[in-house]
Amino acid sequence: MKTEEPIDLNEIIHQPVRLRIMTLLVSQSDDSRLTYSFIQTNLALTGGNLTTHLRKLEDAGYLQIEKEFHNQKPRTWIKATPVGRRAFSEYFADLQKVLGW
């Protein structure tokens, strides 16, 4: 049943690209992380576009970015934080309310 109360969807997560990023990240186990290149390839994003959205999510505390070197090549890892997982769960619950599920 739809609620009569106004529901404010989390605008940071609600943006389509950020929603896709967060969906990828929260679908992993709590301690798992994905590479920047995996996310870029799977979501078909340009590097600049992905970086911009990752920065917005990181600034909100929703994900953690770790940079390291592997075989003398830089590698960037991304994982959802507990705060990000909770925000995504709340977003999903709010979306279900809007849809009346």
C-alpha cells in the first residue's frame, strides 16, 4: 500500500549512474571490493564520468577508495562502507514505499 507521507528519496543514490554503482558494490559481501576498471567496464562509463560519481559517493561516506600498486601498475579498489550499505538499504525501502510494495 502506498503511503500518504511524502517520501524523500536519497538524491545522492537516486542519480542513475550512482544507483548502478551502489547496486554493484552492495551486491558484494561486506569485505569485498571491486576494481575501478571492473566498474567502468561493467557500467560502460568513461573514466571521467566514473571518477566524478565515485567522488560524490565517497564524499557522502558511502564508499571507500583504496589505491595500490600491483606489478608496478596502479590499481584502484572500491568498496561500499557500512554507512553506504545502510543508505542503500534505506533508499531501497523508501523506493518500495513509493511503489506501494
